[in-house]
Amino acid sequence: MSEFAGMQFGLGGLPMLSKARTRSICAENPTGEKGKGGMAVPDPADPSLPHSAAATDLGQGWKVRPFLKVAAGETVTLMDVDGPGVIQHIWMTTETNWHGHGRACVLRFYWDDEEAPSVEVPMTDFFAVGHDLFARVNSLAVVVNPTSALNCYWPMPFRKHARITFTNESGRTVDPLAFQITYAETEVPRNAGTFHAQWRRAVTDRNNPDYTIVDHIKGQGHYAGTFLAWTQLSDGWFGEGEVKFYIDGDTQFPTICGTGTEDYFCGSYGFPEPYSTPYVGNVLNHAGDEGPPKWSLYRWHIMDPVRFREDLRVTIQALGWWPNGKFQPLADDVASVAYWYQAEPHERFPKFPLLKDRWPR
């Protein structure tokens, strides 16, 4: 029997001893190296230590560099380490209110020295926060806690290298940016895919109200999850549309076709109340507040990944009801994150939307 290498997670893996080594990156240990945490010396005049004044009486080792300050327009590197390894947990928080900077802050993940990112998403949407509006998420893959704590537990293996950047495209400084990225230095099995996440947004066309969650995925892999930040631009129910998976050469008709939006998110008869479960959730029901109705919906395909060998495209229809009982095509504002694993190389993502095209309504 081969020795456990550190890629098994959950309660079942806890008793298994391993030669994997745990490392964690944060502002106090930006390299994650062994024995290198908490080494900063207080110096209020040092711009790289903007939060060290509180530690001047205590000195080195006492919370000198717990956070970063990221200026408007600045990109900082959060993680830059050699492999092999696997990221196991990411925690982040910024200001208590994301209005004006949640979607303006962009995360990009690069595996194994690739030039194009495998993850390119606004910070808040990546953690299943829609419209930059806080809502609790209590799931296996993503957890969002008060007041602005963003957590993800997607396993992210890398073989040669892992690099994560944070770009502040807002018009003001993000202060503080706090984060912790915990990973294991461990061998990665040959058949392990790499993690990908892609953000999109569009207003659906009433003449053909199909929204593309993701397309042009090429190679072998499996689809792992969907997050939708849906803004209704019409009154009434919006969720009659079907989610479709076009797998391995499907053209006009998909292999997998759902029966409705609330059905895909494992609900029924609409979304009468918020819910957050290990695999699915409707965590933001903004229908009773001012402005257009807004929804935050997640579905993690952890127990039911959608496997593909050659290619994949995923869509959802925007459908409501006419008063005469017929389906009404909708022009709604939909943003999404698609999550999947695949063998590299991956197809280059579409051009990332400009900030003016990412603002919530």
C-alpha cells in the first residue's frame, strides 16, 4: 500500500500520518518558510510596516506586520512558492463594508509558471459574495462569517510553483488587507487536476435569454461549482430557466439539462427563504429592499462533479412568467463564477471586464 502523501482531506484523513509539511503565508510570514514568522521589527516610519506603531512598546515578535496596505492601482503578491504542494485554506478580510472595492479587487492564481491565470475573479464573488453585499455562507468549500471574513477550502494542487496576486483597481487604498494561505508541501498525484475559476457578467437578451456561465474549456477535467449573483430587471419570478451542460462535442443539445433555476440550486417552488448548506445555498434575498431584486446562489458539485474528457460549456436560461401563463424571456443582469479542475494547459480566459463593467447595480 502506498504511503499517504497529504492529498486526503476531511475527518477520514485525519488519523493518517504523512510526510507532508504544513506551511502558511500571511503578512507576518510572506514566504511561508519554516521559522520565519513574526520577524518584523517595529518601525512606524517604514511604509512597509503601516500597522507597527501599536507594537513599539513590545518589540519584535508582537504583531508588527499583521496586515498589508494596498494603494489604489497597486498589485501585491500574496503567495509565491515552489512546489509540489496543495493549498488547503485561504482566509481574507478587508474593510467591513465592501461597497466600492469588493469587485474592484481582483484575485489571480497562476500554477506552475503559466503566463495566463487559472483563476481570475473579483475578490468578493470568488467567495460567493454577490453584489458586494454581505451574507453568511456556511458550506464545505466556502465559508463567509461576520463581519467580512472570507474563507475557501477548495484544494488547489500545484507541481512546480504557485503564485497569487491581489490587484486594487478601486480609487482608494485598501487598509487593511489581512490574509492567510495555508498549504502543504507534498507530492501531487499524476492524475490531480489544477483548480480554475472564471468570472463573467452579462445582461441577457430577451430574444435569446441564454447566459453563458463558462465555455471553451478544453481538455480533461470535472466541473466543481457555480456561483450566481443575479439581479432582476423585471418584477416577478425569474427562475424558470434550465442549466445545461454541453459535454465533449455537444452542439445544439446538451447531455445534462436541468429543470429550473431553483431545482439546480436544490430548492423547490422558488426561493421562499434563504438557506446555506454544505453543497447549495440561496444566501441573499434582496427582493424586499430598495432597488432591483438581487440573489446570491451557490451550487458546489463536490459529491456530483460533472466529468468531461474533451470540452465543456455551461449555460443558464433567464425565464420568468407572462400573466397568460407562458414563459417570459428576461433581460436580467447576471454575474457568475465557474469553478473546475482540469489537466493543463487550459484555454486562455476571455478578456477580464473593466471595472466599470463590474460594478454592482
